[in-house]
Amino acid sequence: MRRTVPLVITFIAGVAMITSFFVYEDTLLGQAASRVKEWGIIIAAFAVVLGTGNIIRISLHKAKRREDRPYKIVLLVCLFLTMALGMFLGIDKGIRATMFNGGHFEGEYNPFYWIYFNVQLPLGATMFSLLVFYITSAAYRAFRMRSIEAGILLVTAVVVMLGQVPISSAIGADKVMTWIMIVPNVAAKRAIVMGAAMGIASMSLKIILGIERSYLGGDS
Amino acid sequence: MRLLSIITIGESYPVAKLVMLALMLIFFGLVLYFTYQAKKGREIYIRPIAGLSAMNEAVGRATEMGRPVLYVPGIADMDDIQTIASIVILSEVAKLAASYDTRIIVPTKTPIVFPVAEETVRNAHADAGRPDAFKKDDVRFLSDDQFAFTAGVTGIMLREKPATNIYMGAFWAESLILAETGFLAGAIQIAGTANVSQLPFFVAACDYTLIGEELYAASAYLSKQPQLLGSLKGSDAAKLLWGGIILLGVLFATWPDMEAKLESAFGFRFADLFIFN
Amino acid sequence: MADLVWYQHVGLWVATLMTLAIFTFLYKDNPIYKMAEHVFVGVAAGYTVAYLFWSAFVPNLYRPLETLFTGGEIEQGEVFWTWMLLIPALLGALFFARFHPKYGWLSRWSIAFMVGAYAGLNLTGKFRLDLMLQPAATFVNLNPANGHWNQVLIYDLPILLGVLVCLTYFFFSKPHTGFIGVTARTGIFFLMAAFGASFGYTVMARISLFIGRLQFLFWEFANTYTQWFPPPT
Amino acid sequence: MNLAKLDRRWLYVVMAVVLVVPFMARIVFPIVPSDSARKIYDAIEALPDGSVILVSADYDPGSEAELYPMNLALFHQLGQKNVKMIITQLWPQAGPLVKDCLDKAYLPHGKKEGVDFVNLGYKPGGLILISKCNESILKAFPEDVNGTPVKDIPVLKGIESSNDIDFFMILSAGTPGIREWLEQCQSQIGKPMASGMTAVSAPDFFQYENSGQLIGLLGGLRGAADYEALVGKPGRGVLGMGPQSFGHLLIILFIVIGNIGYLISRQKARRAA
């Protein structure tokens, strides 16, 4: 029960997806595979929500053990506040049906929406924008021409960066950049994705046939 | 409603789908053949991979300095093949760390990878004969958000000062923060990912980088598992086959009269075998 | 922008403080940043559950079952399949078995479905895209007749050689010595040129993300209170 | 003068200044749109009246700076066309951003929801969802974002699956995104597809433009600026390219200086050894 059932499920789900590629949709097998995809969307929804379950469990665990207690409490408050607002008042500005009045959210400005634009958006966007500073210091201190390969990498990078700058067309850097992007870059990336596709094909085969079981927690 | 019918009379089933089915079966045949050979104990040669031979040294260095090893299995979920390859490498590195009695910290980002990593490290400690040395808290689920996770990992780098950072698996924008923070913390860094957009930073800032497929080759090289060796050799054989296909395609594209002969004989051009819409 | 309602003013100030809180990490890791990080993780996690509830659980699972149980009209032939929706509902719920000390292994059933489905789709999708269509795009015409030579010499031939040479680099059955060694080393040149290209584009990405923040701080926040930084109309 | 020991935060200050000054001075360079951007613009302009375009917003706050301006420019162009639009999202965080783009760039052109366009909102599943849409979009998205059942939405009349869509425009920030759309949709049903993506992913998709599967691709802020110039609505993209260029020059300068110092010290070390 612990291992054979999951392997059977993996086999069925995998074969369903493969047949849906090769078989015409209006065949019995095609219809069955199409249903499996509908199920996949629902199960994927649970998988996404599982992440939040994990965060709640760990934050509660840490809060009990006094580790970063204030931080974890703030995290849980924000989590349940946003979740409650979204579920009870609807996830969209005055459109989505809500549990309370069964109709649309009357207020002009939905608090769930407010939290997204004024808390989640600035935090998410700013977190990413720190990277420009890391690149600046890394460009100066970590990116060295240790070898010929690293040298080629840095020289091409400089040419491509120059080519992006609008005034670069004066010195023709944008023509060289375009050539780099559509010839060596295409050739190398094409070989890489071909190799990767082979790797994924053999890995997927072994997963579906149950030869590869590490996703079950490695107790094969 | 038809039961199975791939090929129906009257309706033309795309030839390229049949060619694809054939190529897939040939490819699987190669993989299963080499897996069988590996299972039978036949010696399978894999060329040395620079990044890997450094891994033993790097874990050894961490042991000498009495500092932990940090292993980040990427930020993708178990559905990403890179994560599965990373878990295979994690189990080997964890075995190595357990045998050297060195702590191994494994931060994870996705809900499914967290339990898988936890069990893999626990089993690795058991296989190394040190089940008691396994610390449940060293395998941590930091956050489901890419950047909150990254902030957590850099926090570990600054606070617990690992001597060796290993980044194996699927990485995106956070690869630079990890590589640069690790570089400035003076750790030996070995990276491996098939996400090509992140390879430049790993190549520029890490000591060793496994490029694309070398990540999968590494999991085979390290674990010597017959199935991994089988798929690696299968892929190698397939590369020869696809190299031939490309050369053949160029031949037909360059000599139209050969193409015409093929078309008159079979009714389709060589390229039509690969394109169907 | 002066006619903002009170909660929009509060919103602007909160957003600006959040932005600055994250920038403090550039100076050093500090409690303000750590609190902002925890707020971010909490809000993002709560957002996901609420969003999934309304955009996946209700429309794809709750509504069909609701019409089934309240005797609503269901499309012809769909009644059986609506009952069958209980299977993905059960499999999905089993994900949460993982939090139960004893029945954690039950969650493997759900993981198995997802891993199996993705394996099947990855296999066919990537084989089709990268092992059928991409090689087909490399069947280049090398015949430099009637002025076709610059297309061949500058574009088609280098791409063909690049693909074959890079494939050799990823060949693991032979050591990189002799002829194979030379082709593999040429492969490295193509690979490093491609990584350089990615490096250049990534630098552009990082800079534009910071510029995005400047645009918010000046055009939305500062401009509301000073009118000195008008955003583009 | 060993600059390497310099505190990295001084380097941050230099970059911040190099970006803020041109930003405040509102320096704008003439944007010459790339061929790739022009091909997308022309392909969408050439769409006959009544054809259906699917816009998939697969991005989030982290990629808002690059993809939000692209989304705005795209909706400006589509607002002036008589083309039916279907919006899907493969990332949960894209919802409010797409709604904002609709309010600012599409609805002002007098478009009505349900008649000219439909926003089908977010669904999880990634690969599974796109593969399902090849067979039936209506089964994958039983309701639109407002909760109206799809069979009651006029714009969806006669549309059953991805085969009924004439053009795909994918705004992609990562996974699931343009790669999944190419694997599961474009490579199997062969419909024209173009994509706007973050600059990080752009270099990995030129090979699909070379093989003809992507009509064109917009990469990062430069892509946004190109499309804004083509649509004639200069905005965050065009204005961003001013400071952007100075940022590039600074990074190039740092790489060159850093490596000159490195090569000199290596030369000295070699001579000393």
C-alpha cells in the first residue's frame, strides 16, 4: 500500500498524458486522458495551497519554541488576515461574488486588493531590485577572467550590454550583438535543450515505469 | 467514439507523430539496453567531470574547518527533473558528510521537496552508519516565495558560515545573490543547473560549475546507479543518432535533386518527417 | 493625483515604507528587513490560499458538485464525471495527510499523481519541441549558389557547426582528448559566448527592476506630494 | 590603491547615483525598435477584424517592472483593434496587475467585458492546464474571473479550444510560462505565437524564433521600450531606457577595471614566482 499504489498512480497519470498526445481526442482513451487533465488541475490547486500549510506549521512550531517569536506572530497574522479578506471579500476589485452578500463587493476599494498593491507588490518588486547592487559588486569583485572560457563569457557580455544601449547603433555594437544572439547563442542553446530533452525523456520514462522512485522520499 | 484508433482510414494521421513515436521507442530501447548492461555489472565508462571530483575535497574542507556544508537543491518542485537529479546528488553528498561527521544544512523552497529532502538525508545518514547524527532541523522549509527563501538562505550563510556551498538543481534570479554572498563569505562553491539563464553567474562566481546536462551526468557518476548510467549512455548514443539525423537533413536540404528522389519514392520530404503542422 | 481617498494615501505611505524597508538590507541584515520579509511571506502565503480558493477550488470543484447535489441542470452525460470529481478532491486532500504523524505516507498518492502527470507531459512536450522541431530547424541549405553565400557563411553554417560541436561537449562516453577534445573545446567557445549573451541580458533585467522602483518612488509617491516628478501620460 | 578591499556598499552608492541622476534628468534616447518587436507588432496589426487573440499573463510583482509596461503597450494596441481577446493567467499573482492594465489601457478604448474580451483569470496546473486548453478551454475555465459561467459569455461563442485561437501573446516571467506554452501548445497545434518575457529568459528563446515557432520576442525593459515606441505610447519602458543605458556603461566599466587589476596582479605574481 505504501509504495505500490503510488507507483500505479504515477503509471496511470503518465500513460494518460502520453496517450493524449498520440491518440485522437474523440477516442475513448483520448476522452479518459482529457478527464485526467481536469483532475490534474484540481489536485495541482491543493499542491499549491500545501505550501501555505507548511508555512503555518513551521511558523507555529517556531513561535512555540520562542524562535523569532514576534516575527512569526506577525507572519501568521498577515497570513490569516490576507487569507480571510480574500476569501470573504473576494479576490477582485468589486467583482467577485462573496460569501457575505452573495453578490459583488459593494465597496469601491477591496481591502484584499489594497494589501496586494500596497504590501505584496512593493515587497516582491523591491526584493528583486536588490539584485542590481549585487551584480554591481559582483561585476567588480567576483567576475574574473580566470580562464579563456570566462574571458569569452565576459567579452561577449560586454558587447551584448553595449548593444542594448540605444546610442550603440552609432558604433555598430547593436549589429554585433544581434549576430551573437542569433548565431552562437542559438547554436549553443539548441544543443543544450536537445541534451536536456533527452535527459528529461529518460527520467520521465523511469518515473512512469516506477524505476525512479526518489520522489517518494528515497526509501526505495 | 473510437477506442484507440491512432490510424483511421481516410483521415491522414501525421507521419511526423509516427516518426516521433519511433524515435521515442528507439531512445527508450537504448536507455533500457544500457540500464540492463549496467545492472549486469558491465563496466560503464563516464569521462571525469571537474565539478564533481571537487565535491569530495569541498566536503573534506568543511570537515577540517569544522563548519557545515550548505546544500541548496534548487527552488523548483519535484516535478522538475533537475530537482530529482539534485536529490540523487544530495543523498551522495549527505552520505559523505555523515561519514565525515559534518553537519549538512538543506534549505528547501517547495512543499513536496521538503519531505523528500528530509527522508533522503535521514536515509543517507543511516546508510553511512550514523543514523543518530541526523538533525531534523538541518533540513528546513524556509518559504514558498522565491525571494523570501533566498533571504533565508543568505541568512544561513551569514549566521552559520558554511565552508562549502553546493547549489544543485533549478535556479532562477536568486542564483546571483547566493553565488555572490557565498563568494564574499569565502566558501568553496560548486554549482550545477540546467537553467541556462543562470549558468553565466555560476560560471563567473563559483569555483566549479556543472553545465546543463553535466548535472544529470553527475548524479549518474556519483551514484553509479544502473538506471542513471543507463540513461546517460542512452543519451550519448542518442546524440550520435541525432547528429546523423541533422547531417542527413542538411544533405537533403542542400541537394534538392536528392530530395526530389525521396519525394517521388515516398511522397514526403525529409523535413516533413519532423514537422507536422 | 491630489484627489486621493484616505486609504489610498495610507496605501502610498505603506508601499513606500515597505520599499525602503527592503532596501535597508543593502546596508546590513536588520530587524526592519526581517520583519518586512516575514510580512511578505505571510501576505504571499495568505494571498495564494485566497486566490486559489476563488479561482480554482470554487469554479472547478465546488460549483460542479454544488449543482450536482442541489439538483441543478448538468450537461448531458456529465453527471457521472461530476461524481468522479470526488477522486481528485480526495487525492488533493491527501496532500495534507503529510501533516499527520502516522498517515504521512498517504500524501505520496497525491505526489505520485502530480509527478506522473508532469512526467508524461514533459516527455511528449519536450521531445516534440526540442528533439523534433529544433533539429528540423537545423536542416540548413549549405548550397551557396545565386548569392546565397552570405546567409550560409554568416548564419547557417556557424549554427550547424555550433550545434554539432556543443553536442560533442555533452558527450560523456569518450574522454576529451584528440579530435573529440578539439571539438569539445570549440563547443566550450560557443557555450561561453551563449552564456555571455545571457549575462548581458540579465544585467539589463536587474537594472530595469531597480528603475521600476525609482519610477514608483518618484512618479507615484513623491509626485503625489510635490508634483515635481510627473509620470508619462 | 587596492580597490578590492573597498566596502561593497560604496559600489552600491555609485550604481544608485548612476541610475538616479539620469532618471531625475529624464534623459531619453531615441528608441530604434528591434526587428523582432516589429514583427510582433506587424503580425498583430495584420490580424483581421473578429479574429481571436489569447493573452496569457504569467508574471508577478518580481517581474512587474519589465512586463507591466509591455502589457500596457499591448493592451493599447489591442484596444484600437476590433479583435476578440481572451486573457488567462498561469501565475496567481498576475491577477491584480492584469486588471490594472485593463482599466488603464484597454477599457478606455470603449471595450466592454464579455463582448470584446473575457478575463478567464488564474488556474493552477501549468503544463496540465495548457495541454487541457488544446482540447477544451471551456472545461479548463468553467467560469471567468467574475464568476460568470463561460457558456453565457458572448465573446466565447464558437470558441472551444486553443485551435480556435488565431494568435497567442504570452507575457512570461518564468515557469510556467512561454516554454510550457511552446511545448504543449504551439509545437502541437502550430498557431502563431509571440512572447514578451523578462530579459533573463529572452536569450534562451532565440532558437525558437530561429525555428519559426515564435514570430518574435520582446526581452525585458528594452522590449517594452521597443513596443511602446511601435504603439506610439512612450511610457515606463522608453523613459526607463535612459538610466538603463548608464547602468550598462557602469557595469562594463567595473568589469574592465576589475579585470585589468586582476591581470596586472597575475602578471606580477607570475613574474615573481
